[in-house]
Amino acid sequence: MRVFIPTPLRSYTSGRAEVDGVGTTLGELLDNMNAEFPGIRFRMIDEQDHIRQHIRIFVNREQVRDLEMRLQPTDEVQILQALSGG
């Protein structure tokens, strides 16, 4: 499946804006991405296994908050990250 990476996380993907993903659930997809791009999952998922507040994940343009969301190989996953600071 196609996974679109936000600019702030592209340092984990060697600058790639889009990567190929594999997984039957959103959680499995993120675990597999972390195996290929170490550290990226921690930037999206907190210690309680919840999507961080500043991260939005969309599957086929619909926002998802559940890591158990079932995925299909033809899905498109877009990760968005809010920027903050002063």
C-alpha cells in the first residue's frame, strides 16, 4: 500500500515522501515501517500505544484513531503532523 510521509518525518525515510507499506492493521503497518525505518513509530505512537495528539492518520482520506483498523493492500495511508512552536 502507499504511505505518504509528512516532511518532518522524512529524515527517517531518507527524504522519501512516499513509501510502500505492508500490514493487515494500522498497528502492524506502523510496526513494519519501524522495522524498515527505525524510530519512526515512536514519533507517531506514544507509550500507551495511542496515536500522538499532533499526528493525524488517514486511510483512503478518512481519519483513523484505532491501531486495530483493518487495512487492504490497495489502501492509501496519509500521515499528517501538526507543527508547533513559538
